[in-house]
Amino acid sequence: MSAAADIPQRSPMPGLGRARGAVNALLGIGLLLVLWWIGGEMIARNDDLFAFASFAPAPTLSRLAELVASGAVIDMSLPSLYRVGMGLALAAAIGVPVGIAIGRIAILREITNVPFQFLRMISPLSWMPIAVMAYDTWDGAIIFLIFVAAVWPILFATAAGLRRIDPAWLKVARNLGANPFHMLFVVILPAISVDILTGIRLALGVAWVVLVPAEYLGVTSGLGYAINDARDTLDYASLGATVVIIGVIGFFLDFTLMMAIKKFNWVRSDA
């Protein structure tokens, strides 16, 4: 067998795969628009549903262009982004340390497993009455609901990542004289950074879904409020445009975290 046979073979045209991915993504978007248009036509031709015809692509995208041109998109998005950002920050501030603790300490993991799994299965929106009573502001209540939704994916992803660390790494670090500070910041956190980011990405998806119904709680700003206001005023074109805005922002937030995960992933593949 020749030495050349032992050399890993790489794709001769790496750009071709990226181009194919872009074409397939555009094809998927086009298919979604076609299905949306068909649904709009079916609604418009239905005597019981024709009042909702403004959900069709043409009225919705026209209203979306108006919202973008007027700057209303920014006005309705910033409060929601602030609430989601604060909720995720609190979830990470609590979920990461607790996840590290239960990942490292077996008895703590055994004690907390059942209570944490029980709390995780409770719908975040079930806490809405408690949040309203506990917080003086609507923003505080909404941030609390987002925190409750987001903390569990971060906590469990962190704990799972820590349990996958090779014990030999920790042993070598101790033999080299690493103190607990070095062990945490030089060994543990770099090793589980991808797991933490994956947990945050999952938490973002849950938090973004919870955001809209949470913003029905008496606030006068945000994407959820815009949805509720458009429904109450029967402005279905604005409602559809807001739904598109929610989807676009959520997609780009998720895409950003996905790129961060790829950047910090120390396991490289040549495939």
C-alpha cells in the first residue's frame, strides 16, 4: 500500500458544499412562501375565514416593509430583546454554577435530581400568577418567567458536559499544582464551554417561545404586546408582519449562537 493512501482525503471543492447548502436553504424558503400563499388563497376563498385574508404574503410583507421603514420594528423589538437578554443572563448566572456543582458532586446530584426534574417539567407560564404577585413591575414578572424557562437547559447541559470531562485532565492539573481557581477557569470551563453554549442555545429557543405569551402581561411594549394589540384591533396584516419579525429575530439569534458553538468547539473534523 502506498504512502499516499494514508493521507486523509479532503473535498476537492469545499465551496461547492456551501453553495449547495445556500441553494437548498433558498429552496426551503421558497417552498415556505408557496405554502403560505396557498394558505392565504384558501382563507380568502372561504366564506367563514375571508376576514383573515390579510394573513396572506402580499398584505403581510407590505405591512412589514412599512414597519421597517418607519422604525417601528426597532421600537417593538428592543424591549423584548432586553427581557430575553436579562432572563438568559440570570439563567446562565445560576444555571452554570449549579450545573458545575451537581456535575462534580455525586451526592448533590442525587439529592437534587428528582426536585430539579420535577420543577423542569412545570410549564414556565404556570408561574405567571406568582410572578405577577411577587414583582412590582411587569418587566420583572416577564424576566422571571423567561428565567424559569431558560435555567433548566443551561443547568443540565453544564452538568452533562462536566461529567464527560476526562478524569485524567483533572488529575494532571492537580499534579501540576493547580488550585481550585485554576482548575475551574483553566480546565473545567474551557472543556465545557461548548456544552454551556449549547444549553444557552436551547434555553434561547424556549425563552423566545415563552416571551410572546409572557408579554401579554399588561405591558405596552414588545413583540408580544404588538401581537396582542394587532389581534384586538383586527389588524391582521400587522399581526402577520409581527409574526415574521419574531421568526427572523429568533432565527438570527439562534444562528449567532450556532456560530459561537462552532468557533469554541475544540473537536475539529476534517470530513
